Amino acid sequence: MRRRSHALKRDAARARLRAKWRFKVKAFLLEMVEYNRRANAAMLEVLGKAPEALIATDLKVFYKSILGTFQHIVLAELSWLRRYATFFAYPSLSGSPLLARDQAALKEESGKNLEALRSLCAETDALFAVFAAELDEADLGKRVNYKNMHGVDFERTYGDTIFHVLNHGTHHRGEISALLDMNGVTNDVSGFTLYIK
């Protein structure tokens, strides 16, 4: 109960701040979606020029390899898009052939090589952009309930969950960038201001 009270107070404070600064969450998220799409594409270009053995090698990180880490970014976006389809009605998500595909099959298929992953990433990022354009500003401040991949219940502010997904990609691209740096591969493609003017 105390956690819920704290969350409600935090949400009220955020609402006051947004009203004060007339901050438009949707506009910010649309910029983040575009940044995410372009940063993903740029990182995939870098990976396409890196030694193939390097991106597939087990580098002793959580998702084993650079390819595995990037695949995690894409599969997490897909998982969240499936979840978003249950919160509110979005034409792009309800009729999406991509979301209808089996997640395990997508994982196996996209883990085979960089080109398969590049294709899935482009398709996922395009769907995320259409979904984001369909967002209703009024919904972004609402609380949503969901279970994570381990079945644990969560309640969060909807807009924050979308930011979480986009920030998650930034985190793992940074991890990939460090792995590339340690192996002498130039990869300065992560800066937000490189893509948003």
C-alpha cells in the first residue's frame, strides 16, 4: 500500500511538472522512437563492417555475443509491442503480421546471422513508429498493469513503459559500443543529438 501511495504522489508531481512546462510526452516519445530507429540502423551498419567472428563470439556478457545482445534489443521491443496491444486499441498492432509470428521462431530466425537480424530490426522499428504515431497523449499518463516475463505483476505509468523500452535499447547499444571499443572497432553512433535536431 505504501508503494502505491508513493507511486501516486510521484505521478501527481510528474503531472504538475508536465502541466507547468507544457511538456508533451507524445512528442518526446516520437523523437525517442526516431532516435531509436536511426541509432539501431547505424549500429547495424557498424556491425556489418565488423569482423563476423567478433559479433558472433561469446564475449562473456549476459547475452553472450554482440549479435545476441542486439537481438535482445529487438525481441524486447517486440515483446512490449505485444503488451501494448493489450492496453489500448491500436490498428497497427491489432492487425500486425509481425506480432502474430511466434516469438521463439523469430528468435531462432534472427539469431542466424546479421542480415536476418537487420531485417527483423527494420520491421520492428517501423511498426514501433506507426504505433507511436497512434498514441493518445491522454493515455500516456494512465496507469497500466502487466506481468513481466517472469510472471511478476507491475503497475506503471503507460508513457514511462514506452520510454523504458526506448531507453533499454540505448543501454544495450552502449554495451555493444563498449565491446566494439575493446576490440578496436570504431562505432560512435549513439548520441541522441546525432539524429535529432
